[in-house]
Amino acid sequence: MTTTATTNTSNTKKKLENTEKKDSDHNNNNNNKIANNKKQTTTKAVALLSGGLDSNLAIRMVQELGVEVEAIAVKTPFCDFDCGKGCGHRVQEVALELGIKLKTVYFGEEYLKMLKNPKYGYGSGMNPCIDCRSMMYNAAKEHMEKTGADFIITGEVLGQRPMSQNGNALKIIENETQTNRKIVRPLSFRHLPLTEAESKGLIKREKMGDIKGRSRKVQLQLAKKFDISDPPNAAGGCLLTDPAFSIRIRDLYDHTKEGIPDMNDIELLKIGRHFRLSNNTKLIVGRNKIENEILDSLKLDDDIIIEVSNYVGPTCLVRTKNRSSSSLSSSLPPTPSEKEIEIAASTALRYSDSPKDKLSNVRIKSVGHDEKEIQVFPIDNQVLDKLRI
Ligand code: SF4
């Protein structure tokens, strides 16, 4: 009897344990289901955030629908977040205000390669907007796929920018990046074709904008509605749309026959006065103390630094590239001709406190060589103007 009772007790215990296990499994399943349902019901989007007003508004409009947003900020070599000139320097501040995660993507060499020969050409300056936007879309698409987001948001406004924000350009960029119907542009949404987010009921057309063209009136009204104080100006910080900078970058690419310019060449373009002394040689003259210091920090081993000896004057950098491969001395580092050094030295004097009608001393410094001094007159303004890039 004792044995049977023990067996019965043991069976009952086992039954209880099984029931408890079933309950626990059931609860776990329910929890998983709830978690999965939650996962499925949270709509997620990746936004391209520039720090300007439009992308800020676009995100807020979508956030109002309960969509969870993460942002990508793209930095090209020509759009400096920290320069304080464009809107890009505000990007982190804006992400913080919006309460969203921010990932910064840096384009380097691949951007310089694209800029040499963009598939869809340039805008009014050296701006390859369609190819550039395609690279940005690709970065956003990659992040969307990685994070399991449902769509991409941009602050694009139909007809706002001639090259990249017209219906045809938007279609080209989507085709190039295979993001068709995945891009939600809240500001112009009602003027644009159906997106996947709308067909799935994730975005309501009537809640979206119908802005078109270059006026910023509606954006400023929306800024008020969303309590955005001090909305930034529309002017972007892309140097490639700047006419003077475009001439410099064109000159650089025209004189870089093989390969592409490097990041050091690009950084040099952003400072100083530039002069083309020959196909292979250019001169950059610092305009103030900070630029003089930057020039010094950007100099490479083959560069020559020129400074005025006895008067206050600029730092000048002479860079020679693309020595002909047929040259007998092609194995030597590229060097400027004596005539080019003389022109550079007299240009240094032109921007110094030295007397304009007398010979003055100028120091020539290069890595691996003794410093030397030459005597020259300041260059004539008319001669110099012809060399200016
Ligand atoms: S303006 Fe500059 S950053 Fe903007 S799309 Fe054009 S090339 Fe790219």
C-alpha cells in the first residue's frame, strides 16, 4: 500500500509539474505573441536628416503618426557639419530635439571617384546632385534593411531644387537605388505617386503635406506649429554649388589626369588663394594666420613652403603633381621649375608687408633639402590675376 500511495503521490506530483510546465509554456507563448505583435505594430522609418528645416519637419509629421524614426546624416567631403556655414552643423542638435537615434555616414574616396564622372552630370556648379542623392539613398536603404525599418523619409520638396527635386529626378534616383515606392516625402506627399507605406496603411495621405516649389511659406508655418524656434535658412552648406569653389574643383580634376584627387587636395581647396602656375604646379597662399597654420599642417613631403624672410607675410604652399611618366627623371619626386618658384616667391611678397618696389628675401623650404633664400620683386597684379583659379 505504501508503495502504491507513494506511486500515486509521485504521479500526482508529475501531473502537477506537467500542468505547471504547460502553463509556463503557454504564458511564454503568449508573451512571445504579444512581443511579436508589438514588433509588427511598431512602424519604423529611417530618415535622411540634414539639419535643415525640411527634413526636421518631415520627421515630425511622420512621428505624429506614431512612427518610430532613426536618422542617417551623410557627410560628403564638400559639406562640413562643423563649418558653421551650412545647416549640417545643426544635425546632432536636431536629432536630440527630435529624440531620435542618429548615425553619421562619411563619404570619402568613393564620392571623389563619382565626382570625376557622375552618371547624371553636374548642376549649375560642380554639384552632381542626382548621383549624390543616390549615394545618400543607398546609405539610408542599407540602414533600413539593417534595422528592419519599413520605409525611408526625406525632406525633399517637389520643385524646390532644379536638379534633384523634380519628379523625373526623384524617379531616376529611386530606380538607381532600387528604392521604388519605399521613399516617403511627407512635405510633398500629396503630389507624389502612391508609396508602399501608404498602400499598407502605415501613412495616411490626408495627414501629409502638399508643398511644391521654392517658397518656404508653408514650411515656416509648420515650424511654428511644431514650435521650432529660429528655423534655419534654406541655403545649404554644399560647396559644390558655390561658383568660385566649383572653378577650383574643376581645375583640380582637370589637372589630375590619372586617378582622382585625394582628401588632402580637397582640404586645400577650402582655404587660401589659389593660382595655377603650370599644368603640374599650383600655388596656395594663406589669407590669415589660421589658414597659414592649416597650410603648414596639410603640406606633404613633396610640397614646398615659401615664406617672406624679413616682413610679415603669408605661408605659401607649392604643390607639383603628374610629372610626365616619359620624363627621364620620373622616378624622382615631382618638383616645380625655378621659374615657378620665383613666381611663387614674388606672390608671397605681393601679399606681405615688404616694400613693393624693392627686392626682398624669401625662404624656400622643402623636406629633405636645406632651406634656401632667394631675392625677388613682388609680382605685378595683372600678371597674378591671369594665374588666379
Ligand atoms: S547640393 Fe551637394 S550635397 Fe546636396 S545633393 Fe547636390 S551635390 Fe549632394
